[in-house]
Amino acid sequence: MAEKINVTLKVWRQAQGEKTGRFETYQAADIDTDASFLEMLDIVNEGLTLSGIEPIAFEHDCREGICGCCGAVVNGKTHGSHERTTLCQLHMRKFKNNDQIVIEPFRAKPFTIIKDLIVDRSGLDAIIREGGYVEVKTGNAPEASTTPIQKELAEAAMDAAECIGCGACVAACPNGAAMLFVSAKVSQYALLPQGHPERTRRALDMVNKMDELGFGSCSNEYECAVACPKGIDVKNIARLNREFIKASLMS
């Protein structure tokens, strides 16, 4: 039988349209240690609703560490910052009985707070629209062996493609940079021949859009890599810099 714990939550509450927010304190009692962090919030919200208090707003979708929707700062760390763990994969067994848990939204200049723990991460989508895709018309899908690709390149591209766009890298960066996110999206195509026709335009357009939206610049703090729940390597940032310099010289 799973252990039960009691924890005190200090949660950031900010109504939609408000310019400032505040921390509110709630009790989470008899929480199963096998429950996920989001399940714990569900339980707390049920109690708040029954008490006539507006429930805590937080974003979620798949709850399987795939969609990138969930995200909050837990005790000062994005997603709780357990290695390779999204917020929905964080379990209450990581906490002790009578712990105090401080929960607040991702903090970054481009991530405006919509409500409570929900932030506007549409800037990441805007960067993708600038070039994070392949639009080459190929007709019917070719045979898998038609275009030979080195195993090392295919694996590196797949590693970069693991990025789920959760925004933890931006929130963890002291400059609010989106370099790890952008570099992953550029790398997954730059490493493969299918992405080469738009290679130059992609690097320029995505970086320029990132700057336009107010994301900061990289100063090699590496906090982004520590916070990333998918372990995206900072080597991708070096690749992005090379792609951008080449594209700038060719334009």
C-alpha cells in the first residue's frame, strides 16, 4: 500500500488580465506518494471547488511527457528539475511529509502569464512557423533506402527531434534565451538531406523571429540543458551558430 503524505503548497495566483499576482497557501492532505504532481493538483482543485474557491489553473494534455504542455517552476526549478522529467512525470514520492512546495509559472520576458500557472508560449510556435518544417514536394513517399543517411547523422537528428517545445530551457536561462529550442529544430533538419533545400532560409528566419519576439541571447550558462526534460545537447547551439553564420554569408 502506497504511503500518504501531507504537503503545504504556496501557489502563484494571477487572474487573467491582472498585471500582478500573489502567492496563496493551500494544504494538500493524504496525498498518495504514487500520484503524479498534476494528479496532486487535481486533488487540491477538487477540494477548492467544493469550498467555492476558484481552482488553480495549470496547463496539461497528454500527461505522458510527450506534448510539452505542462510546465511550472517547483521550488525554484523548472519541472522540478529531476533529470529527464516533465512536470507530469514528477511524482509525489520525490517529496517528504510536511514539505512546503512553492509553485509558480515559467518566468521569461516572452512568456506572459495568462492565468495562475499558465503562460503564453505561442512565441515558440511562431518561431516554428518561420521555418521549422520541410515543404519540399516529393510526390509519393520514396523507398526508405533511396536516400542513404549515415547512422550517426540519423541518430543525432532524432535526438534533436525529441524536443517537445515545453519552454523549460527559456525559463531556466538567465537571459530568457530560446537557443536550445531553436537549435534543436534547426538541427533535426540540417543533419538530414531532406532539410537541405531550405537550410539557409530556415536558420536566418528562425533566429530573426526569435530576436524579434524578445527572446534573449545565449551566454553559455548551460542552464537550458540541465532543465531540458528530453536531454537536448548544447552541441546543437554550436550547430545553430554555424548554420546562421553560413546563411548570413550566403544571403
